[in-house]
Amino acid sequence: MPRADSSLAERRRILQLETLYDLALALQAQRGEQELVDELLERVCAVLDPGAAVAVTRDAYGGPRGVATVGWTGPAVSGAALLASPLWRDLLAAGRLLVQTEGELAGRRFHDLVATPLAYRGTFLGYLAILDKEARGDSEASFSDDDRRFLDSVGTLAGIALDSARQVERLETQREKLEEENKALKDRLTDEVDGQRVIASTPPMRRVLEIVERVAPRGVSVLVRGESGTGKELIAKLLHLRSRRTGALIALNCAALPESLLESELFGIEGGVATGVQARPGKFELADAGTLFLDEIGDMDPSLQAKLLRVLQEREVVRLGGRQPIPVDVRLIAATHRDLEKMVRDGTFREDLYYRLKGVEVDLPPLRDRRADIPHLVRHFLEEFCRRESIPSPVLKADALALLLSYDYPGNVRELQNLVEGAASLAEDDIEADLVRSLLGAAGSAGPAGTGPARERQAPADEPLDLESLEHRHITRVLELAHGNKTEAAKILGIDRKTLQRKGF
């Protein structure tokens, strides 16, 4: 008989060792924490035959994460109840395997209990407990020293596995976070609108895009301010694209039309107002449920400003020659390079309209204040132009890029685009500094030897350096480059001929 007991004990030890080996392999598999807890309890119960068993893990804040039970009767046991039990406090205090008799765990009475913490490197992740060993034939009805050692070994393995699983989970979370951050950075660097890109790697432009992201879904009016060529219409397109409006984006340049035509363009006209005139809707009607972009709003005549204010207040238009009000739901975006505050003080722009337009302001920085964007813009314009024209993309030499970086761009991004496209058209192979210098004209000509790009930007001491004077000199140089052809000069500058004429040329 003793030999039979010895043989049975040996078989148990072999089973336990095999189970530990299998469990070590199983716990290495990448899986969720609840799956690990289920696997753990299933294998322990298969070897130790407890009447009941429980495994519970907690998160960094003390709340339950994974819970598995066997042999519990009645309502399901909550992880919170298991972690609130005296057993968990005892395990935390002892820091090692515990044996208890005659007690209660989460509403279940027990005669014999063995519990081990699930821990790794001093961090307690949960615990594993077995209650009341099942009697099997002549086998003893209490947990042996071998059972306790087995459970303790299982707890050690499980602690390592749980810690590894959590590290993998943290790495996965970090990876997802990095992907989101990378996506956000890419969105900030490049926002595409109808094939056009808003390049924004510098803080001033990133702030612009942050404002656009926040206000685009709202119905608030937006006033976009900035010098000519800074991309005001592109920002208006981005605001509309990111909005929830289902209608179209309709754009109108207030400086391009005389007052009489601008009024009919805005509000529409009824048929029969004059001989041969047919009824047609205005921009407000066309932009219903969408966005109306009014560029150069500062050039609007004061009498027309009053009519625009009424439309914005009443949310309805009356066509020229008409009597019936037409309801419109339009989100207005206005843009100007003018000092509207000064115009309000001078009485040339209505104060009430100014505050109606100024729901949120978006100030676009001039290109000279965001020079770090220039290489990105150059690369984009070069690639886009060569792709569109189906020509090989030339290499921009470092000294040529240095010239582009040193220039102040009165025409801003639009001027840079025209310069890049002109260089790509004229380059025989690479884009050399001499070619860029010739396109820049006097502004890009070399100064005294060794003076470098900073010297090239300097004007003679007797030349005024205010923006208006710089703009006037630059337009004059472009006209010289175009041999007096105003249409060609306007094209190079990226403006229409009427704007050129309005500037006194």
C-alpha cells in the first residue's frame, strides 16, 4: 500500500511538472489578459482538483481587469468584491503564498484555502486562490505541500506572463498613439484641398490650421486676413471642406467688379429690370446651405455694405427689381488685406458690418515670416508643375534654394509658385542660382563679393523700406522683366490685370 501511495504521489509530481511546462509555453502566446486568466485557472483546476477556484487581476488604479471563477454558486462574483476581500489585503501584507482555514471569500465559505499573489518585480497584479480540495477515491481531501509549491510556481509564471502582456499592450497603445500623432503632424504639414495643399510646418501656420479645425464645423462667420498671395481663398476652401455644410462653396472677388455689377452678382436680378435682362440667382442663392467667400471685402462700396449687412441679419435676399424675399442659409467667409479697423475709424467701412464679419479672425502670416515652409512649398510646386506639364523634375541646387530662402516675397506664396514654375520651365537641366537670380530681378542680384543672401535683400539706404514701397518696386521690376506687358506681369505676380491697374500701373 505505501508503494501505491508513493507511485501516485510521483505521478502527481510528474503531472504538475508537465503542466508547469505546458503552462509556461501557453502563457508566452500573445493574447489578452482575460484569456490569460481563463487559461491559468483552467490548468490549475485540472491538476489540483479544487472545489472552487478564482483568479483576479487589477489595473494600475486598483480596479479589476480579468476575473475567472470555478465552482461558485449563486450570482457571479465581481472582481471588485474579490479585490475588496480581506484575503487580498493579507496577500499584499505578506507578499507570498498564504494558507487559511475556516473562512469566507466573496460570499463562499471554505474549509481549506491556498492563495498566491500574481506579482512580478514587486508589483502585485492580482491573485490566484483554490478552495477545498475535492476528495478522489483514497486521495487526501486537503492540499498537500506539493500542491502549494505547484500553485506558488504557477503564480510566479503567471506574474511574468501578465507583466509581459501588459508591456505588449502598452507598446501597442504607444504605437497607435504615435500613428495618430504622425497623422496629425502630416495633416498639419499638408492639408489638401481640391488638389491644392496648405503647407504648414511652421508654428504660425500650424496655429492657423488649428483655428480652422476648431471653427470649421461651426456656423460662425470667419474673417481671413493677410497680404495678397498668402492663400486666403485656400483657407476658405479648407474651412468649407471641414464644415458640415452640404451646399457649394461660392467665391466672389469684391474688388473685381464695379458696384452695380457686384450687387446683382451678390443678390441676383429679376427678369425685365432692363431690356433683355433675364432673371438669374445671385451668389447668396447659389451658396444656400453652403459657404460664400467674399474676397477683398474691404473694397466694397459703403452703400453695398449696408445691403450686405441686412442680408446677413435677416438671412434672406431680395433680387434687384424683385419684391419677394428669398430665405438663404449661408455661412460667410470674408477676406481682406486692408486695415478694416482704420477704415471703420475713417468711416469708409461700416462698424456694424465689421463686427458681423469678425466672428473669428484667421491671420495668415506673410511668407517672409514662415521661411521654414519655403523648402516644402518649393518641392510641392516643383513636383506638381512637372507632373502637370509631363516634364522631368529638375534638381534645385543648394545655392538656388538659398536665394529663394533669402527673398522677401511681396507677392507671398503665389509669387513663390510663379517663380518655381518659371524656373522649372526655363531650366535646361538643374535649377541654378543664376536662373533664380534672373527671375528675381534686381532683388536677387549679387551684392559685393562675400556678402551672401542677407546682403542681397538689402535695399539702397535712400530707398524707403515700407511694405507699399517694396511692393511698388517689385511690380516695377516684374513689368521690366515682362517688357511692359501688363497682362504677362499680372500673370507672373499671380494677380489679375484690374488689381494691377488699381495699384497704379
